[in-house]
Amino acid sequence: MHIKFKLKNTASNHTAAIVSQSDATVYNVYFENVGNSKVSYSYYNTATPNIPKFINCVFDVGDSKMPNYTSTPTYTNCLFSAAPTEGTKTTCVTRPVTSADLDYSALGNDLKNKGTGTNVDGSQAHIGVFGGEYAWENGRSLVSNNRITAFSMDSYQSVIDQQNKTITFTVPEAQILNNRFVGMITELEADSDTIIFLVGGTEYPLRQGAQAGFSNGDKVYVSSDNAYTLLIDVDTTQSSNDKLITKFTLDSYESVIDQQNKTITFPIPERQIVNGRVVGTITELEAGSDTIIFFVGGAEYPLRQGAQAGFSNGDKVYVSSNYTYTLLIDMDTTQSSNDKLITRFTLDSYESVIDQQNKTITFTVPENQIVNGRIVGIITELEAGSDTIIFLVGGAEYPLRQGAQAGFSNGDKVYVSCDYAYTLLIV
């Protein structure tokens, strides 16, 4: 706020004051006397000592002023053209006030970082209106409204250094994957309701509740001229037991975990293995500590109980990258050939004829049911020798389920086990 005032000429009247009978605390006001009369700073007959309070104010009253009348204000980080004789002054400057004192970019060295307390960015306070908690707007664009004030990932709360513009996370070694810290943003606050961006090869918005990952030295910011550097302080005191995977079950198949050789072996029927991969739902997943477990096999992503997962022999999982387990598939080849048979397959009302010897499934359908060489309908019956996933191959591969929509062309394949594939025929 910039207040210009002009008082009548009262050479000896102490009531000609900037502030009269006030208990207020005044922040970051520029008081400018545009008249020729002398002024006092405060008039208050029954004032309590040390009030009112002026913080980071500028008093441009010319080169003359009158004593205050029964008032002893406190002044902190203030600039005076003529200093008051009463009251308490802390880190204040007295000199002629110039237009530069209204221009943040031209702020003098006698004012910059010379005050008591801090600016909003955590640096030592400036003297005058561009310092302190309520800095003026063109100063604030450099030191306020751009702050990040809270940033937590999972249960890890960062330490934010506003002066050096760093955000430091102290996390266990097990949380670091390929030199990156990945987790859920549980707290994210800034001075204003703005988008905070992460820079590390790509730039995208960060949001509370979202998954995020960063490397040491990446940047976050509200405004690009006030960027924070993200730092990872690795806690290497973590027990090796905290890095162990202790249970891993896919569908109903419980793995055997060898902690010494760091292997996780799944005994899987042959029919469950498609193109060398086993796919299923993670029904159990436990580790020595409540950490994210990552899966590496061409891609890298977190594993979660209840999620769908697929892996090949030799893929990797780990809690900490220096405690990596190799996934092994122990294929059960003792499966009976009867378990591999498809015994019934009906699409809409069209029941197929299944030739087990020649491994064909033939649908006889009206010509008007065939569109672009394909038959499409609802699977009304689908039975196999065992309760297994049946896959369709025709450009793509996916599970078939009773009650689902399906479409196929002449010559496509379905199977329970890939060594017992049936050819679909349309007549």
C-alpha cells in the first residue's frame, strides 16, 4: 500500500500525526508526505508502551518531523527520510527516500537482506516494503507466491530449504530404483493454487494423490524463475531383512522363494503358459517392509496385490535393486491331455462341432451372420477339461470368457494349452 498525505501547516501541533490513537501493527506501507508541513509519526495520549508497531514500512516525510506525543511505537525494518526520536528502532535505515526504493530491481544494498527476520523465501529480510512476510507484489514475484511449502511422498516428508531452493527426501535404500525415488504424493502445497511441474527429461503437473518419480537433481517449481532442486538423501542403515520378498502368489499358484539364491519359482501347469509367459492376478505379495516392489521385464512398474501381472522366465522383481530376485517358471508337464481339451463352444445360438482328432471347431452359420469374413457374437457356452484360460489367436491374443463378446475369422486358433491348439472353421 502506498499512502500519500498532506497535512495542514501546524508547526507545533503534535496531533498532526501519521497515525493517531492506534494499537495496530502496520506492515509494508509506503507513507509519503506530499505537503510541506512537519508531521509526527504517532499521537496517542493513553498509549501502551511499544505500540503501534510498524514493520517493513517506508516513511518519506521530507527532512523534518515533529516528536511523537505520548506514544512510543516500535519500528522494525523501516526506512526513514527523517528518523523518529521516540520509540524503538530495530534494523532501520535513515536517509533520503528515492524512487529506487519503490523499484525492487533497483533495491539498494543498504536495504537488501539487512533486516530482522526472513523474507517469504526464507532469506534474511529486506528493509523496506519489499521485505518480510507481506512483501510488495513486484518483490513478491521473486520471493513469494512461487514457494513450495510442503511436499511428502508416501510416508516420507521432505525438508524444504527456501533460501537454497532445495527439497530433500531422506528415504531407505530400498525405495531407490535405478537412482530414482518413486511413490505416491501424499502432501503438496504451494503459496498459491497453481500447477507444480517436475523437470527430469519431461515436464508434467504434479498432483496430490498421484504417482511420481524423480532422480537426484530434478526440478519442481510453481514459477520457472523460482525452481527447487530435488535431492535424495539415501538411508543406508536399512536392515537387509527389510529388502526381502517373503511371499508371492499368482492366482492359486504359490511360489517357492529361495532367499539364498534370490529366486522365486512358480510351479505352473503347461496350459497356463502362453508364448513363454505366465499371466495372472497377484493374490499375495509381501516384503520385509511396506515398500513398492518393482517388476522388470522389458518394462518397469510397481507390483500391487490384486493387480494383473505377467512375466517370463528370468524376469526380475525386487524391493531394493541390490536384492534382486529372478522369477522362474517350473512348468508342470504332467498335465493330462484331457485337461487340454475344449469340449463345448457355442456362439449365440450356434453350437460348434468339435473334432478332437483333427483339432477343429466348426461353426455352421447363416451367410448373413458373417461380416467381412468374420463371425461375431456372444459366447454362450465354453467348456474345457479344466477350469483354465482359453486364448484366441487372430492378430491378437486374449482370454475368452463365457458371456463375453467374441469375433473370429476362418483359421483362427483357440487353445487351453498351446500344444493343443484348435483351428476355428466357419461353414
